[in-house]
Amino acid sequence: MNHFLSVNEVANLHELVNTALEYKADPFKDATLGMRKRLGMLFLNPSMRTRISTQIAAKNLGMDAIVFNVGQDGWTLEFEDDAIMSGTTVEHVKEAAPVLGKYFDILGVRTFPSLKNKEDDYSELYIHQFIKYAGVPILSLESATLHPLQSLTDLITIQEVFKEKRKPKIVLTWAPHVKALPQCVANSFSQWITAWGKADFIITHPEDYELERKFTKGATITHNQDEALKDADFVYVKNWSTYHDYGKMYCNDPKWMLTNKKLTTTNNAKVMHCLPVRRNVELSDEILDGSNSLVTQQAGNRVWAAQAVLAELLKSK
């Protein structure tokens, strides 16, 4: 694994999930793998779970991890080639990235979409410029279109919980929110579940909230949430804004919020969410505080997802 941007960099998905679960059982079994190695973590937008879990994972492997908040601690970066830097940007990625490549053995980068220009966001310019100029493995800590560490975490959690000898039915359902959010988590979850190939996968959302087809190919898609939830084993709840008329919020119908009543038609489904979550907007208190919720177990598994990926990147160097 030279970089980690999506499921496409993973040679054996099932082995990676098992490796993560092995680290959960024995966090320090490779405590010297990253000795005398440094992980740099660049954040262009806020983070809690990704930041802390990846630092812990690095420490478990013997790595030093240094966090840098680009917008607060350093110069404003320019990413466009041939830019005339007469505005607010102070340093170009062409200088910043190779310098960081000299400081670190692996560079984690977290970016966020503008939700204004689909072509710019979906080009993944920021993270690809770091790949082009840094000269070291790049670890996506979330990008404009995908959140691969979160999706690996989701698979780890599903495999950990589901013990029946059949395919689980997994539902990704849109949820209301107070503002337009990226498609990153929904794109990524769809991509990883279809690549995993061990589930009956359904995506349900209001009309006009279709995701990019390259991420959802292989999933069943319906606008009928009640129909989708029937006999579900897992329900992943997430808001996302529109893709075709990019970054908009047409619908904020509270009827799409998941409740215990809606779970009655499921197979006592476990409920997942990437966090942070808006209580009683995206998910009801009764769900989050109830026995069906996996959200904190899921968030705890972020450490093992990051550790498994870092180990792969270290072994490839």
C-alpha cells in the first residue's frame, strides 16, 4: 500500500479488517514497527475522533505523531498550479509538501469540500497535490469526497457484531440536518460495503439526493425508507447534501429521522452513525440512548482501523 485514499488501495479488504480486530485484541503486538518513524497529521478542517484515534494508533505502533492545524497554526496554502498568489494564500503546496515530506515518514491529510463547485471538489485537488509533491505515503484523514478510515471502521464494527452465517442486510439512510453536509461518508460507506461483497445493501433517501453512481454501483436504491428498513440488520444514518444540483438542501423532512417505531420492522437492527450527531434531528434520543445504538463502539474502533492502515503503510516503505 503506497497511499491510503479509498478502498481501491486495499489489496485484501478481509485481511485488513481482520488485522484491525487483531490489534483490538492486542494493541501493542507491533509496538516497535513504527519506531523512529514520524507521522505528520495536517488538518484543514476540524476533527475529534480522526485526530485522536490516529494519534493513539501511531503511538501503539511506536510512531511519533505531530498534529498541525493548517488554517490556525500555519500559512494559508495555495493548491492551484500557475496561481498568481496576490490574494490571501501565502505558501504554495509545491514548497510546503516536499518540506513536510522531509520531516515525516507518513503524512496524513484531512480536507473538506467547499460544496460550491462539484468539479473542483470531486477532482480531489488538495490531497492529490500532496501525493504529487510530498514524496511520502499519504494517509487520507477524510477528503472532499471520501472518508476511508471511517468506512474501514464501519466494516470492522459490522464484522465484530454480526455472527450469523448469512449475508446481513445493511441500510444506509439519509437523515435530516440543519445545514448542507458533504457526501464523503455516504460515498465512502457505499464504496466499501459493495467492495466487501458480504451484504445485501440498500440506500434510501428522498428524491434528488442520489449519490455519484461510481460509489453506489451494486446497491439497491429506493426513496421509500419504510420499505428499505424492513428486515434490516444494520442501519447506517447519515445526512448528505445534493450531488447533481451540488451542495443543496431541498428536503429537511423530520419524518426521515430514525426512531424506535421505525426499527420495529427491522431485524432488531443495530444503528450506526459516524458522529458527531445532531440529537433529535438526525437521530432520536431513544435510539442513541438505547440498546440498538453502536455509535460509541463504532467510534472506539477508529483506533484499530487507523492502526491497521498505518501498519500497512509502514510495511510498504
